[in-house]
Amino acid sequence: MKYIRDLREGERLSCVYLCKHRISATTKNGKSYETILLQDKTGQIEGKIWEPQSPAIEDTEDLDYAEITAEVTIFNNQPQLNVKRVRRVHEGEFDPADYVPVSERPLDEMYNEINMLADSVENYHLKALLKAFFAEDREFIEKFRRSSAARSVHQAFVGGLMEHTINVARICDYLSKRYRKINRDLLITAALLHDIGKTEELSPFPRNDYTETGNLMGHIVKGAMMIDRKADSIPDFPELLRMELTHCILAHHGELEFGSPKVPALIEAVALNFADNTDAKLTIFSELLDNSPAGTDWLGFSKLLNGNLRRTKV
């Protein structure tokens, strides 16, 4: 098995990958070709099939497994496969565990840390709300434990949502100690709940793609609705506290053009936005470093980070 993370320019390979998506297209010269998105547990790579009518290219459907014969090329500073052969494979010819990316941290360990953070909240109503999600709702807990933090941008693996949530909550915990005007209970609760809508926005692995809820509503609005319903089940939940928590969720992307229905109006919402953005961007950079060949100094231009990135000299 040649994992996608280890592919290098010029290599020739013949390996089984999960075919996430395959579409037909036409060049400017009118020549037909296909783009195929391949996945294993280390990441994804795009392949180009320049001779789709060749007898060596078998048909596949989304989420089929196929043996891919190809050469690794570089396009726009990213690895790409020039696919020469596609053979659909059958059960028994591959190990499914090789194709579902999973966090390096044990899921039970992260779930316990989530509950430890929830237990540190002192406000009765906020603690009850967190318990309703993370201790009592078995269906939600199972989804949350196995959800990714994104479709592809950062922490796109089983357990990614828990990993991201913990990182954001830990940053928020630090900020609440450094800036005394912050209401720690409100901020930690918002951090733990800020992305729960992703359990409905993204489908489970191996697809990990946008659902109808994701496409029509998005995780921010869906998360706010989930919190509102749970708060309804807690007697005498203070209305102002409910609005403040909901505001933090609605504003956690910071700006309208980044998908926030509201811009931050509370100090806790500002802190949550900074913590969320910090973890996302540092994780994106870290994953770029992990996926770049050893010895490579310059990583190329990143649209997500809006710059030409370089590895630190130690």
C-alpha cells in the first residue's frame, strides 16, 4: 500500500484507493477527460484520466474501491495523478481501515476531555445544557465522536471535530484567565458547542460530504437550532443567557462574508472567533508541513492562508 501522504513526483504506482468522486469534462480543444478524487486514511489526491475511452479504464461509482495505475505529477504546486488504468476491485482485495482517516488521539481520550471541560463549567443552566448533549444524548454523542471538523480544509478525519473542539476550548480557557472581563462559563460552553451543527452538516465517513442540511442551512444555523431545542428542555433556562450563548454560536466565524449571520458583539464571541480561527489556521499550516516532502523549504502558495509558505529552519 502506497499512502497518498507519501507520494512523490515521478513515482509510478499501482494501488487501491477509495474513489470519492469522478466527473467528466472537456478541454479547451474539445478533448474529453475525467477527474477522479481518490482517498486513503492519510489524505486525498486528484487524478486526471486523459484517455477515458481506453479499455484499461473501468467504470466506477462514488465510494467504489479501485486499483489505480498512475504516475505522480505536480500541478499548481500540488501532487496529482496521471491515471493510466482503473480496475474496480471487490471485497477481500483491500482493508477498509486503510481508507478512513482517524485522529492520532484515541477517541475515548478526547471524549473524556470534552466531558472534563464541561464539568469545569459552574453555571447550573450551562452545565445542564452541556450534560444534555455530551452525557445524555447517545445519538448525538456517537455522531460527535466520529465527525470530522471539515470536509477537507482541516481535521478532516474521524475524531476531527472533537480534536478541533478541544483545541478551541483550551485556547478559550487560557483567554478567560488572561482577560478577566470574560465570562468563562459562557465562553467554555460556547467553545464546546460552537461546531455541533457539523454533526448534521457533514455525512459520516467514508463520504464526509455536505448533507442536505449542510447545503441548505450550514452548521452555524443548525447548531444554534440544536442548542435552542436542548435549552427548551431545561427548566427556567434564563432567556438572556440563551441569547448570549446563541449569539456566540452565530458570530463565531467573525464576519458576514465568512458565513457568520452576526458579527461578534460580546467579548466572549470575539474570543471564540479568535480561538476558532487560530486552531483552524495553525492546523492547516501543520497539515501542509506534514504533507510536504522532507527537506522541502518552500511549500508554495496557500489560498487558505493567503501567502507563500515556508518551513521554519531549526
